[in-house]
Amino acid sequence: MNTSNQRSFVQRLWDFFCSLKLTLFLLFTLAIASIIGTIIPQYPNIDERYWTTISSGKRALYESLGFFDMYHSWWFLAFLTLFSINLITCSIQRLPHVFKFISEPLLTLSESQQKSWSGDDINLTSTGEESKNRLAAFLTAEFATPVITKVEDQYHLFAQKNPWCRLGVYVVHFSILVIFAGAMIGNIFGYKGFVGIVEGDTVDHVELRNGKTIPLGFEVKCDQFSVTFYEMPGGGQSTMPKEFKSILTVTENGQEIPDYKHVRLIVNDPMTYKGITFYQSSYGQANNPDAFYFNVKDRNDDSSQQIVLRPGIPVELADGRKISIVDLSENPGEGLTAVLASEAKGSHQPNYFKVFKDHPSLDELRGDRFIFSLTGTNLKYYTGLQVNKDPGVWVVWIGCTLMCLGLCVAFFMSHKRIWIVLPDKGKARIYGNASKNQPSFKNEFEALTEKLNSQNI
Amino acid sequence: MMSAKLFNITTIFYMASTLAFLGYLAGRNKNIGLAGIVLAWGGFAIQSAALLLRWKESYDIGMGHAPLSNLYESVVFFAWSTVLIYGIIDAKYKYRIVGAFVMPFALLAMAWGQLYLPTDINPLMPALQSNWLLYHVLTCFLGYAGFAVACGVSIMYLIRARHDEKGGSKSGIISHFPPAKILDELNYKAIMIGFPLLTLGIITGAAWANYAWGTYWSWDPKETWSLIVWFIYAAFLHARFTKGWVGKRAAWLSIIGFAATIFCYLGVNLFLSGLHSYGGL
């Protein structure tokens, strides 16, 4: 009594996990639960100001339910686990039947099957053995090679197409498990980090999202960083970046690596070295520039001279006047602009004039002997790189490919079967069956029957 | 710009097509039904030309990207995909009356885009500068379009099923709807087109995100909502094999699925924030 109770409990548990009702319940639950995380902000993207908008009681409640990192909360993961178990048990329960269906096809039709499946009569001119051979040749040419079984005085010809496409749906189910496995491999053996490198600097470790630092095992140097902006419709630069680009060099113990010298890194074009991938993700100013480079052209002899101006430090030109930098501005449309003061020897009345970085020849119009153009500053950028290691990503892509293939097979291919029952006496009949898309199979079946009848077999 | 004029003409075609289908619904004149589908395909051809032209125009002004990058462009593309999927289903199954329940979606999208949304071609931020943009948006929107058609058919199904239950007359407008069984089948067919395309859309999105940011899945609201939509239609596909879930419930599931699709497409951009914020108003 006790054991049979236990067995029935195990059996009931098994049936529970195999049931399609559980599948529907889990799909709806996952769908509804997923909404929570799209409404409540999620770590690590929570703005500090958010906390002031909710009461402390609410915060404590949400925190205990894991709502701020909902997709990694124990209960969400539990649902995903249940979902996986449901997938596995369903497959274990149904797959043997499907395999049997494929490996041991229904070669003959019983009396009752012949009665319940509406078949079509075939007009034959030949009889017996000869008919059988001709029908077999016809099926081989027009459909698929038949298997012929003799049952008493009847020949049963059975031909089928795409029996394996009944596995399509199981491929889709399996692919979901593969994707989960890939995600787990990535979570356990991989990491996601970030590093900011100032132009000219080298790093050999990255900081992870959880604050830990991880050594890379090699060094990455940012040779250069540059950003270009879209032109505004009326000319000048907008503030919308068109492209930002880092030039990186990888070294190992100071040794340069072939193909990893001056690598160009832009958004949507990452670099991978030793399984670690670098993505261009952000940039910023690393310092406040305090040196400004000017080209000064002398009208008298066409000679040019490079000068460096620093705030508060005047520079003397060939004719004895002193040049200093007074103000700097950077506005969209105008670009970087310097206001310079020019003070002739012995005078205390400086002349002020503007030099635009984006319009290098504008200063000619001032008519002075010296023509100034602003060539650059000692501004340094840092490049922000996302640094990832994910050994599971290939498993995920294999899973995705399997899923697409499985869906195509499951939705767009059909297992088609044809039987011809050829009795010793009386009319032969043809029967057909398809696992999917009955209307289109019906047309195909009718065309086949028509052709068969027109062939004088 | 030339393309803007063509989009206006497209809207007029879709409006005429919708009116013709409504006329067909009321009068059962086969020629009016034919006019409906001809106008739909005509509008579709003009819109295809307009899309290509806008693509070219973006190159002319130095931005150079497929016309799939802001809300206006996506709404226009949604209309295009819906007409395409409806056209295919019409060509295959020949239930013309379905147009009366699908073309309004295309008309609504076009009218909204043309009347209320800024139509400028915007420069593309670095994250969007990739061929993945084309594959990702194409697959997602064709998927959405399949669901739009399924939703239209489901509404017809509910009307028809109610009519049948009441033992309705054999002469009214509704009695000319395809039989409930056929509508149920069409609903399933449209979702069978939409579901693999949505799956492909999610996968191309994941592949692109991995390529651009190094994360194929980050539970961003748009990603999450696309998964919610996927769950709902996965449930729909399984419901067909479950007792008590066919017929009306399946039709409702298809309508709820499309509502979630619309939220995933528009609601996320308008009400929530995240990686797809460039699609907002």
C-alpha cells in the first residue's frame, strides 16, 4: 500500500512536470513577472534620486523581494529552473514515441484505418505483380521510394518524406536549454568590466562591476583617441558625435604582439585578444588644457613660427610685442576660440583679438603683420572601454542557430506519408497523411492521384 | 524632398484601400474587394520606392543610413511590413475580407507618422552605425506585422464566433466572414509567420548588442518586453494543443499578444527608458 502510494506520488509529480498546463502557467508567469523589472529601476542603473521618490518601507519590501535585481532574484531563477525541468521532462516523455514513429513507420494500413481514412480509388490497367512494380516505380519517381509489405493477398506500398521534421519542435526546446547553458558558462567563467585609459597611458587590469579588479595578463596602451562630430545644417559642428575612435596597442611583458599594434577601435567594431574583448563605449576629457599651440605667420618674409601660450605667461614676438592668452571658449558652431592680447613694447594699451580653431585663415583679415592660427591644445582624452570575457557566448549562438533551424522545420516542414493498398482482386486505393498544413498537402495529394490515374499503370 | 510626397501618396492609397475594404464588407461587391487589394499593393509599391528614395536622400545630405532609425521611420516601416504580410496571406489564402481588419492598422500608422511625427532625417549615433540595424529592424517589424494580421483576424474570429453562437442570420455582413474554423486557422498561420521572425529579430538584436557593447542580453526594457511578447506567443502555440484553450481563448491570446507587441514597440520608448531611447518622440 505504502509503496504504491509512493509510486503514485512520484507518478503524479512526473505528470505535473510533463503537463502542458504547467508550460502555459510558466510562460504566463514569466511574462507577467518580467514586467516588474521594466518598471522598477534595476541595479546597477539606479539613479540616486530614485530613492527619495519611494518610502523606506517600500524600499525594504522591494529589496526583500529582489525587485531591484529582479532577473537575478531567487524566485525568478526558480521559475526559469522550473521552466527548464518542464522542457526536459516533456521531451523525455514524448521523444521515445517520436523516435519510434520515425524508426518504425506504419508500413501497412489495417482494415479499420482503411475505412476511417478517406482514400482515393486508382484506375489500373495492369494486375498483380506488375502493378506493384509500376506503382513502386511511380512513387519512387514522384514522391519517395516505397517500402512494400505483403499482407495476405494485399500489397501495401508505403512511402514517406521528411519523417525527421517531427523532431523540429524538440530541437527548439533543446536550443533553449543550450542558450541557458551558454549563459551559465558566461556567468561562471566570464566577467564584465570597464577601464578608462588616458591617451598615452597603459593599463594591465580592469575593474569589474562588483568593484573587484582583475589582471588582464597583458598590457593595453591607448596611443591616441579622437572624436568627430556631425556637421550642423548651417555649417559648424554639432554636439552629436559621428565617430569616436581609440588607437590601441597590446603588449605582453613589454613585448609587442603582431597584428595588435595601433589597432583601431570604434563603436560596433571590437577587438579581441586572448579571449578578452574590448568595446569602445565612452570617452571623456582627462585634464583641463593649460597649453595652447599657435602657428604665427610673418607677412614680411612668409616665415612661420610655433608658439605655446599658457594662461598668465606672455610670449614675445620678433617685433618685441608680447602676446598672452586672455580667454577661451568653446561653443557649438563656433568651435574652440581663444581671445589673445597683443601689447606693443612700452605700451600699456593691449589690443584684443579672437582666433578660431575651426577657421584658421580668418586672422589674415585683421591685416596685422603676424597671422595667428590656433593649432591645438594639450587636452587629453580618456577612452572608456568595456572589457568582457565570455567563454559561453559561442554556446549561446549555437543555441540560437538551433532555435532558428528548429522553428523553420517545426513550422514550415511537414512529415508526409502515402500508402497504396493493392488487393489481389478489386480496386487499389491510395491514402495520404501530413503532420502539418493539411490544405496544401490535400492539393499535393490530389495532383499525385490525378497523375497516377493518367499514367495507365 | 521627393520621398515625403510619395509617403503622402502612400497614405492616400492606404486610406482608399481601407475604404474599399469597408465597402466590400458592407456590399459584398467583388470588384470593390479587388479594388481594395489593388490599392493596397499600389500603395505598397509607392511606399517601397519612397523608402528607397529616403535612403538615398540620407546619403545626399551626408548621413547615409537605412530609413529605420527614428520613430517616424519605424512607424512608416511598420505600415509597409503589415501590408506586405497581409498581401502575402491574401495571395495565399484568398480571404479578401480580412483586409478590412488589417489595412486600418497600416493606415493608422501612416497617418500618425505623416501628421504628427517629425519627419527629419537625423544623423545616426555611433552605436547604431552597423549593418545589424537593417537585419534587426527588418526581422522585428516583419514579425510585428505578422502579429498585426493575426490580431485583425482574431477580432474577426470573436465577432464571427459570437454571431454563430447566437445562431445569427445567414444574410448579414458577419455571415459573409470566413467560417470561424478558417479564421482560427488564419490566426495560427499569421502567428507562424510572426513568431520565427520575432525570434530572429531578438537573436539579431542580441548578436548586435554583443558586437557593440559586449552583452547579448542585459534585461533592458525593450529586450525584456520583446521576451514578454515571445512568451505570450509561445503560450499561444502551446495552447493549441491544450484542451479548453482553442477558439475564443486563442483569439484573445492573439489580441493580448499584439497589445504587448505594440507596447514593446511604442510603449517602451514613450514610457520607459533604456538602450532604445533614440526611438522616442
